[in-house]
Amino acid sequence: MIYGETLFHLGVGVMCGAAALGVLSGVIFAVTGKRLQKTLDEEYGKKRR
């Protein structure tokens, strides 16, 4: 019984860690994307749509 419960809690911990890393990655990519867009706009001008 303890083995199954341990696996359950380990799985929940892994999922929480993956969710936290996903949120962190999203924030990092948003910040670096804005910085990259600003650099590209300065070098090549605004994107024509």
C-alpha cells in the first residue's frame, strides 16, 4: 500500500514541477521575444503586414 501511495505522490510532484517549468519557460520566452522583436525592428524596420 505504501508503494502505490508513494508513486502517486511522486507523480503529482512531477506534474507540478512540469507545470512550474512550463510557466517559467513561457515567461522567459515572452521577455526574450519582446527584446528580440525590438532589436529586429531597430535593425530592419517595422514589419509590413
